[in-house]
Amino acid sequence: MNTQAAQLRRLLRTGDFIVAPGVHDAYSARIVESAGFASACTSGAVLSQTLLGVPDLGLLSITENVDHCRRLARMVNIPVTADADAGYGNPFNAHHAIRLFEEAGLAGVNLEDQVTPRRWGATEPGEVAPIEEMVRKIEAACAARRDDDFVIIARTDALAPLGLAETLKRIKAYVAAGADVVLPMGARSEDQIARIVESAGRAPVSISVGVSWRIGTASLGASLQKLRALGVRRVSVPQLLAAASAKAMEHAARAIVEVIGDGDGTNSDLPDGLFASTAELQALANAYGAVELEQHLLRPHGKSEVAVTAQ
């Protein structure tokens, strides 16, 4: 059984408000876990940007996505959900994709109703496939999973191109098809979100937020509290940590350039606190755990377990 999936399923059953930051590498995954978050997620857009250096054009292959998500999931003890895009094709492809992500140790996946292949930037944002096609993909995804705890998060992008009524219709159909969680994109008003929560019925609603996400004129923090009060059960924050790391690296690179270019050396010190310490990086890489395991596995033959533990 997938323990991460069981953990996520328990979180969803408790009724607690879940915040799942996006992770994209070993550092971000372990930082999220050590910060105390109960779960994490990945973003196909972020992985496309950080692994391939291209926008979310659908160029990140299922193999690249699954392999990277496998590494992230095994680095932490908290549940991680992956972004399976639109299932990489038709319902048969979606069935195959679910098997791969589940076998990789993920706790669940987002499965979206955008057209495939995605035509990012070439048409109206959020162009969606027919509702019947997405229903078949959700049914295929539910049939594919071997562990009933594996979570199917049905994402719909129908709000922008088709409006709220169509979005509510799709949410009801997706839940009826077996979706465990619904993820409506583009909802910003309290009325929209309240109606979405009502339409979802038994299924928890998840909202994806970014640094500029707001309900009306409320601050981001106040908006999150409003979401909780409206009955939203989960918030994913897919891009903030990647954006923060990119900005931090830019600052560090510019600081290093300034030091290198300081001809007389009068301003050659780097700002305090700009870099993680060696000890912090070793902790993120679990260096001490590796040393302890190495000592245990390479101990002289016949050495007692008590002696090894005491080292």
C-alpha cells in the first residue's frame, strides 16, 4: 500500500484545512517538510520551466514528469501530489499515466480538462475538452489505481472560457465519475467559490493560489481565511517556492558579480545571510543520515549492534 496516499486520504477525511506548497527539487521538498507542512504538490508548469527551460507548452514528457516526481516523493515522508496534465492523451493514456504515477509513490494526481495537446498562448486561455471526454478520463483514472487511497484531483479550466454555470455542471459530473477532489481554476469571488463548494457536495474543493491571488480586495492571508470559511478544504501553492528560489539566486549572482568586479577590494564582502550554511545544505541532503547508514553497513564483521548505535 502507498503510505503517502493513505496519509493524504486521512488529511482529507479529518476536515482540516490543507495547504500544499509546490516543490520542484530536493531542497524545496525537504524545506517544505521541515517547515511543518502536512503535504506538498508539484506543478507541471514549474517542472517544465526548471527542467526544460520552456513554458508550459506540453513538452514535458510523461517519463520526465514521473521520474522527477518519483525522486521528490521518496525524499520526504509527507504526501506529494503530481500534475498529470490532461492524462497525456485519451482515457487509455490517462489510465496508463495513473499507473505510472501511483507506482512512483505519489499520493495522487491532478487531472485537467484542458484540450490535448495544449495550445498554450495560441488560443483563449483554458480551452477545455468536451465534458464527456473528461468524465471518461476520470473513470479511467479511478479504474487504473490499485490503491483506493490514491487521490484523483479533477481540475477544470471551464470558468474563463465557458462561465460559472458550465463549471458547476462539470464539477458535478466529475464528482459523479469518481473524482476525490475538485480543483476549479480561475475562481476569485466569494459567490463563485461558495457555489462551487455547494456543487462539489461530498468532494473537497481545492483552490490553486499564487502570490497575487486575492478574493476581491482582501490580502492574501485574509483571502486564505475566507477560503477556509467558505468550505474550501485544500489550497495548493504551486509556484511560490520556485519563484522565490529564482529571485534569491538572481540576487546572489548579482552580489557575486559585484564582488568580482570590485577592483580595489574595498567592497568585497557578500551580504550576511545570503547563502545557506554548509551545515544547512548537508542537512537538506541528509548527509548525517548517510554517514550513520554507512557506518552501520560498513562496520567490521561481528561488531555488535549496540556498539554501532552508540557511535
